Amino acid sequence: MSTTAVRTKNRLGTLDMVYVSMFATLMMIGANITSFVPFMVIGGVPITLQPFFAVLAGAFLGSRLGAASMGLYAFIGLVGAPVFARFNGGIGQLLNPTFGFILSFILTAYITGKIIDKNKKLYAYIVAALLGTIVSYLFGTNWMYAAYKLWFTAPEAFSYKVAWLWMAVPFPKDVILAVLAGIFAHRMQKIVKRSR
């Protein structure tokens, strides 16, 4: 492969940049649903639409662009824009117990997209979406537990089991949304291909 071909492959086109920005924006909206529906907070964990949009980004954009869109979202929040859950932002969010979920969304999009990059069947989209969601939960919950134990004040009677009990509440919602994200991304890819 020539150097020119490699450069072209690695360069983001205008449409790619639009998609990356669009999914970063969707994450900003999905993060703050708790601001409009305040009862959607369990323990210290806000119930958001972020896992759905992270999975959808990977399923629709692929591993590289999906991860880039989630990375852009994390970067915008860390430089100070109030785009994280409950309109938080800034470098101080690195110490927040739920910041692990924000990092996990990059990994979620990448893994979801990587599976789909190799298999374009509907079942692969659904399996990839479910695996991406599980990765998000594993990474985010373990980060949260470590944060509460190492550098953040833990709630009374907090334990590893309590951390997972908190996450058990939004899990069914995220599983259902992951399946829907897989189906939706599969259909959208067909529509996009036909329109080209």
C-alpha cells in the first residue's frame, strides 16, 4: 500500500467529522437526561442514555470513529464544558467516582465497532452492542468502587456488592437499549449504503 493510500485511509473526511461531532453531541444530551428527570439517580449513579449512545456510535460509525466520537465527548467535558451528567465538567471530574464510565464509553464504542467491522449480520450488531454494554459496566463499576475506596468518601456501608446493586437498577434498561441500538444501527447502515 502506498504512503498516499495510507494517509487517505487515516484522514477523516468531512462526513466522518460530522458523524463524530454528532455522536459527541448525542452523548451530551444523553448524559443530562437526569437534569430533566431528577428521580433517575440511584445511589451516586445517575441513570443516563450514555451507554445507548456509546454502543450506537460504535455500531454505526465503526471502531475508530465510534471511539473518536466518545473521546471527543470526554475531551470537551474535561476542558470545562458542562457536558457530563448533571451538567458537570472540568478536569476535576477525573476524580469523580463515575468518571470511569466516561472512559468506558470510548472502549465500549471501540469494541462494539470492532466486532461489527468483521461481521455485518444483524445478530453481530446485537451481540456487539450487548458486549459493549457489559464492558462499560465492568470498567465503570470497578472504577467507581476503587474511587470510593481510595480517594473519594464512600457512602455508609458501601461495599463491592453495593456498587453492583446500584448498577443492577439501570442494567435491564441498558440491555434493552443495546439490543435496540444494534437493530437500529444495522438498519441505518443499509439505508446509508443504498443512498450512496
